[in-house]
Amino acid sequence: MKLPLIALKNAQFTVTVIVLMVLLGLVSYLTMPRSEDPQFDMPITLLEIVYPGASPADIETLVVDPIEASFAEIENIKKIESQIKNDGARIEVTFIYGVDADLSYDRIKQAVAEVKPTLPEGIQELLVLKATPKSVAIMQLALWSEPTDYKTMEFYAKQLEKRLEAIPAVRKSDIWGYPPQVVAVDLNLELLHHYGIGVNDVNNVLQGRALNITPGFVDASTRRFNVNTSGNFTDLTSLQNTIIVTNDDYVLRLKDIAQVSAADYEPAYLAYYDEKPVIFVTVEQRENTNIFDLTHAIDAEIAAFKATIPDNVQIEPLFKQAQSVEYRVNGFFDNLIQGLVLVGVMSLLFLGLREALVVVSVIPLSFMIAIGWLDLSGFGLQQMSIVGLIIALGLLVDNAIVVTESIHREMPKHSDKLTASAQGASIVGWAITSGTITTMFAFLPMLMLNSSTGDFLRSMPVTVVLVLLASLLLALTLTPLLARLTFSQKPSKIKTLQVYLNRFAEKIYAPILVVLIRFKYVVLALAMMILVGMFSVFGQVGVSLFPKAEKPMVMVDVEMPANTALSATNEVMQDVAKYIGEFDFVESVGLNVGSANPRIYYNQVPKRGVSKYGQMVVVLNDYQEQTMSQFVADLRQEFNRWHQAKITVNEFTQGPVTDKPITVRLMGENLTDLEKVAKDVEAFMIKQQGMINVDNPIGEANTIVSMGIDYEKAGLANVNIQALDMTLQTILSGAFVGWFNDDNGESYPIVVRNQSPEVESFDQVYISNMRNELLPLNQVVNVQLMQGQPEFFHYQKLRMAKVSADADLGYSINELTLQVVDYLDNYDLPIGISYNLGGEEESRQENFAGLSQILLITAIGIFAILVLQFKSILQPMIIFTSIPFAIAGSAIGLFITGSSFSMMAFIGLISLFGIVVNNAIILIDTANRNLLSETNKVTAITQASATRFTPILLTTLTTIGGLLPLTLFGGSLWQPLGIVIISGLCVSALSSFFLVPVLTELFTKAKQLDE
């Protein structure tokens, strides 16, 4: 290889190019986008439908079925899942991976727009949303006033929302968790009856008065003037004095029969922060921006805003994502420094001071160059790219060590250091190039993982490849340059471990190898027995997909019995918050009564709640794995004793959007059969050890107030059905009749409603018929309590019940899922009922299937590269013997540490494919060189093994040292990856030392090499 010699002869040019690349990396590091998670589009579109008062049966027939049918012409839909419940529905449409997320969203939106005119008029809200990590809030603020005044709070929250959206890096800001502000017209039903006025009479007068119609314009000579007649109300006095009825005896104004005031509308969602009623303000980050710069800009804007608001209005942050990103970035630098120290110490002990300095200098330079390339590739700094840097930390020094050790050996053999440096690097140049390419090839196929998981992971293999490429470039150019400047051709007086290891290799290891070669068939038999024994451990290792996210936050879901009022849910949630707040390490607690918390994590898709539901976000002052595990366990144990609500405690998890880990879908058209089977499965799950937070929505029916219109009586009484519906709406939820504009330019809806909307007040309601006669409402409407239909699901347009559960700490999700499968396989399912699995099992099948293909592609690709290098089939097969030992070693490591075989462990296994073959490549390459000049094959192979003993040992130890901080302190996500690589490396190194030389002697012939 001539590259080292070219670099040495053009030293100034070499240094200039390297300095420029390092400076590019430094600038990129300071300016490149930063976020917590990778930014990508998921091919998922969500529909949220709010239809107050509608039953699940009506929503299915009138809303969900037509909407699902409208998707028939849309191609590439993978899955449609709908949740049908009282007062609304939620539809999730998942497209086949690779479909343009924006295009699919537009097609769904167009289909909904086309079918919308055919849907019931009572639908209050129909939202079409994109499920993308880009819409995650990076900051959640709480705004409140003392005393609580929602009108004031809403005004300042909207002002803050506008100011935050003016920041260039802000994608969007939203406000949440407060009752809508209205101008309420609270009717006194007794007075209405006294004056002989119907509810609709009031509505009609106010609608006519508030109607905002522009009649047009008039021309006067050369001037044109717009004409205004009626319009919105602008002051409460004018509204209160609106004449409703006038006759010879009196003039009846609105204030005579109703109380008019600025008021809170019946809340559907209330927010609290440390027991105070608040409005939440969330901020989303624009793509390709720096989260730290954005956070500073937001903090500055909030500080400026605080200076303009009254002292009784307060703003505090509940959550800042920048803190989590800073934790991860700092964690990387901690791992980098620890890895540098470990690698430096080992290099110093093995090679000496000058050689150690050369090896260690490659690490930061490789990172800086790779970061520059990463920025140019369009990737930012987030947890996946950071992990790629950490993984690469254990790999990038291998090339520098091999080159340094080779130059060290060549120094005494040559008269000048330039020749020695060039020769030392050239001897191993092609071997380390081949080894680096095989390692890179192990990571590159991960780019072919066609799923949201692949998008999530993509920046990690790209980062590793770029770092390895930078390290190879520096090993072949900068390392010989530094060696020429710093190495001495005289033997060092200080004896390093390398001297002792070389002596051990020559005096002890080589003779042992000669014996092993002599009894090669015994060695092979023992190796096979050991390999089979190690592989048997695989059955003892649990399987899981994605572990905890290790965020200092906990989500607590509170679900009350059916028909629970919002006030009762609020009361229980306040008690829960009070209990949680007693823990010393709890920093703050945010409550969302009637809804889920705004989206603050990439795989969290908040569900729109109902009055019986609420969610709390608990923020801790720090994340400690033991403390968090104990905290969650204590909360679960405590809340299991609370019978007034079902309270579930969950940590954030890594991975794509999915159901609970253990999820069973039951499909069939008969809802009675579905309900029975679902209840039986739910009962089974509750009894099983390790299954917690069991959820079965179809198992809980609610009670509804049925207001059946007697159409016969209504017709005979000349009652207009539309007017009757309007009356019912007014007394139950309020009727919108117009807008009120205040002095600040804010518009508020005017809502006419019943002052006392209890069931008992229905007896006081009267309606006007078409002859202007007043009739009691109960004369044409029958009011009764009856059992409502439970909520259920659609899956691929078929009716479905879904039963799901979480796995308790220490239990295998795979084993628990198999228990449910076994139960259902032995269950006598009714005709027409079938089941399939969702949750983690479904995700595992999709993602591990893709990874299995990657594993095969990786193996074939590496084998092809080795065949090209060695021009042999047998020698690559010998090199590949390291792989099964590495796999078996990884299983041993997972078993000993009690870790499960997760997605990250699988990625570590793929990485091993490229890493472990490097040792065998260097050993066989050296043996081939020796065989060209040595007639005795055993001598040539043992000498090559002894020569490469120290470099192989040192590169293995430095790789382990580089990954050790990640393994020890990387948490449950990255520990399995580190364990797999470290344990696999240890076992494969042993196979390289003892099995590869034996196989090389058995299958390699000098004649083949000459050819």
C-alpha cells in the first residue's frame, strides 16, 4: 500500500487536509441541529372525532363505517384500527413503510373532506393529525393566576402562545387544560314558564340580534360607504337589555329571565400544577434546529413576557426536553473521557508513552472529522447518533494500534524513520482496510431496515461507519506521520507489557500452539462440544424489544368507573398527586383531568379523554435506575389498594408507537361473544403473576340517560322536531347563538344554557309548538336510565375487542405472551371469533424479521469481501469460525448478567460480525506472508500467531475498554449491546488464538498461496 508513503512525503499537505477536516467537524459540532430523538415521519395518520351524546352503536354506523369506507380507494394502507366509544371515536391509519407520509396524510384528509357532508351535524370536532415525532413538545409550561381567573389566564396564555410562535425555531405552540371562556346566558326555567316563553324563543331572538350580516354598500356622489346593520355584541349591558318579548303589559328583557355573565363553559379538560389550576403552554421545535439555542430563546422570551404581565400571573416550566438532551450529550462526553483514559492507560502499559500518545490522539480527531461528515449527511446530534459515537469509541483505536505496533516492530530494521514508518503502515495497510470495510459492512445493512424502527436507528450505523472511515484514514496517514516524529529507533530502556507479552507469545503460547496443531482433531472436537454447550444457554435468555427510556419522569393514568363526573375524577387525582408529592425526589406533578398530557415523548400518542379519565406527569429531580424502579414498584403496590379508581404507573419506553407490550386482538361481528371472551381473557391475565395494568375497554358498560322522543305525541301536538332537538341541546349542553367581542379584541361564544342542568330540572322545561302553545317537555320526551353499550374497536374494518397488559419488572414479555396464547389455543372460541397478537410480539416479528435479513446480507457481504482479499474460499470460512463463537459468547454474557435479548442486543450481534473477523483477518494475513518465505507450514503459522498475539489482545482490550463505560453506565437500553459485544469479543478472541491457527494449518497449503 502506497498511501502511508505518499502521506509521509507530503507531510505538510497531509496535516493541512486533516486540520481542515477537524475544523469543519468543530464548526459542525457547534452549529449542527440538536434534539433528543431522531426526526423522521411515521406513515401513520390519526383521526379524532368528538360527537357529544352519541352512543358507540350510533358512532359506528353513522361515523366510523362511512369514514372507513371512504379509504377504500386509497392504496398502500397497511392497517386501520378504530376505537369506538361514547361521545366519539379515534381512527388510526397505518400505511406500508416507504409511503410518503405527507402524501398519505393528504389523501386521508381529502377522503375525510369528501365524506364529511354525509356525516351527522352533531359532530363537534373532526381532526386529521399526523403521528410524527416532529410534533413532540420540547417544553411544557404552567401559567396560573392568584386568585384563579380563567379569563385572565386564557388571555395571557394566548399572548404567550403568539410570542413563542414568533421565535424562528418554534414549529408551533399550543395551550391546554382550561374551560372554554364564554358569555353564559343561564336561563331560569321557572321564570320562562311564568312568562309563557319557550327555550327556543330566547334562542331565536338572540340569534337574530347577533347575526353578523354585511348588507353591502351605498354610493354618495364620488364616495362609497360600507353599510353595517346588526352584528356581534360588544358589551354585557347591551346583551342583558335585549328585549325578548314585549306587549301592552310589560317589556321582558333577557336579564329578567336569565343571568348573563362571563363564565367558564362546562370543562372537559382541566390542568393542575402542584395543586394549582393552570393552563399548560407547550412548544414544538422546528426541524433542523438546535434545541439548546431554542431553549435559551424561549427562556429569554418568557423573561421578557413576565416583565409585561401582572404580579399575580405566574409562569413555571413543568418539563424541558433540553435537560434530557444535555444529560445524553454530557453522558457521551463522560463515556468519551472514560474511554480515552482506559484506552490511554492500556496503550501506555502495552506500548509505551510515545506509542500511547499516537494511539490516543486518533480518537478525538476521528470524532471531529466524523461529526463534520455526519452534519454534511443531514443528520443532527441526538441519542442515536450519540450512541453511534460511543460504539465507535471501542472500535476506532484498533487500526491505530495495529499500525503503531507494526511501525514499532519495523523501526529497528531500517536506517531512517520515514522508511520504517511507511513500511510498518504498508505491511498491515490492506489488512486493516479489509478489516475496517468488513466492520463497516456489518453496520451498513442496518440502513435497509424498512420500518419506523429503522428510521429511528438510521443515524447510528451512519455515525459508526463515518467514524471508522475517519479512523482508517488517520491510521494510514497521520499515525505514520506522528510515529516518524515521536518514535525512536533505539530500543526503549523501559520495558512495557508488550515486551513481556511478546516473550509469553514466543516462549509459552507458540509451543502450546504446536501441541494443539499436532492434536488438531481433538481440538476441533472439543471446540464443537464447547460451542454446542454455550449455544444451549440461548434458551435461558429472555427476549424483549425495547427497554425503558430512562427519563426522570413517570406517567400515571387514573381511570374511574363509568359515568364518573369530571369533578369526582379531579378529586381522586388530587389525592393521588398529594400522595406522590410526599416523595422527596419528586420535583413537580402536572395533572390533566379529563384528558392525557400533551405529547412530550416521540412514541407517546395522547388519547383524548373523557370525564372518567385523567393522566399525571410526575417529574423527578434526577434519574437513578434503582430509585426509579423502587418508586414505580411502591406506587403500583400502593395504588393497587385504591379501589375508587384503576391507577396505572408507567415509565417511558424506547421504540416505535405500539400498544401495551402484551396485547391480544379478538375479532368477530357478535359483540356479545366478543365481550364474553374479552372478559375471560382479562380474568386470566389478572390471575397471572407478572401481568399488571390489565386493560379491557369492552368489559365496562356505562349507564346512559335515554331521552326518547315520542314522535306520535309530538306530531299530534304540532311540535317541530328540529325545535325540540334544539331545546334538548340547550338544556343539556348549551346552544351557541352568536359572538361577543370584548375591548381587547377577543371573541367569546354566547351560550344559552340551563341554569340547573340536573335530570330533575327536566320537569320544568316547556317547549313551544307551531301554534305558540307551551307544552311540558316530558309530554313528548320519555326520560329513563338504561345500560349503554360498551366501547369497542374495529381492526381492518372488523369489530374487535382488545385486551392488553404491561409486564412487571423481572418478567419476560415473551413468556407472558406465550401464556396468553396457550390459554386462547385451549379456549373454545365461539364461531366467528378469532384472535391475533399486537403489542411487542407484533413489533418483534416485524423488526426481527428485517434484522434477520440484515444478518444474512451482512454475512454474505463480509464473506465476499474476504474472498476478494484472500482469493480463497477456505480461508474466509476459517475466519468465519469466529462468528459462531462470538454469538455463543454473547449468549453467555446475557445469561450471566441477567439481561434479555433485546433489539439493541441484536444490533450488537450484527456489529460483532464485522468486529470479530478482524482478528482472524490479521492473523491469517500474517500467516500467508510467512508461508511465502517459510517452508515449514506449522512454523509459519505459529510465528504469525505469536507475532499477532499482542496486537489482537490489545485491540480486543481497547475495544472492551471503549465500550465498558457504555456497558456499565449506559442503562437498560445500551447495556445489552455492550454486553453482547464485550462477551462475544472475549470468546471470539480465544477462538482466534487457538482454533483459527489449527484450522489454518489444516486447510491452508503453500501451493494455494503461491497461486
